[in-house]
Amino acid sequence: MTGSSRESRRTELRAWYDAHVAELRALEAAFGTHLGDAIRSAHLDDARLETRTKGVESFLEKATKSDGRGGFKYADPAGQLTDFVGARVL
């Protein structure tokens, strides 16, 4: 993997992220609403809900990781990465 191929891939993946980030944020909002409703229904008044959508730089770093053999760890990061939206209840 050359530096130029990594930069080319970052450019391509940034365009993909930019095209999908609104959908990811909508999913985050819906997920947060659903979990918040469940928390209230369970009367977990002390619980704190945190949600997040993976940021573009975090996505690009993970999506362009080396496999250690000159290629990329993820052949199809958009299809293989599973942590675009996350939540935790504290």
C-alpha cells in the first residue's frame, strides 16, 4: 500500500461517508429515542443514555488500516465496519 493509494482511498471513502452521514445520524436519533423510551418504561431514572455516530476521521482511520502485507485490512469498509452508530447506558 503506497501513501498515494491510501490518500486516494481516503478521498473515496470520505465521499461515501459524506453521502451517508445524514442517514447515520437519523439512525442514531431513532435508536436514542427507542432506547430512551425503554429506559423510561423500565423506570431507570438514574440511567444516562449516550449515543454517537462515528466521526469521519475515525471512520477514515479505521477504514484505511493496513493489513500488514501491503494492502488494506478491510476490503469493503462500508460493508464490513459495524460501529457507525453506537449507544451506551450508564
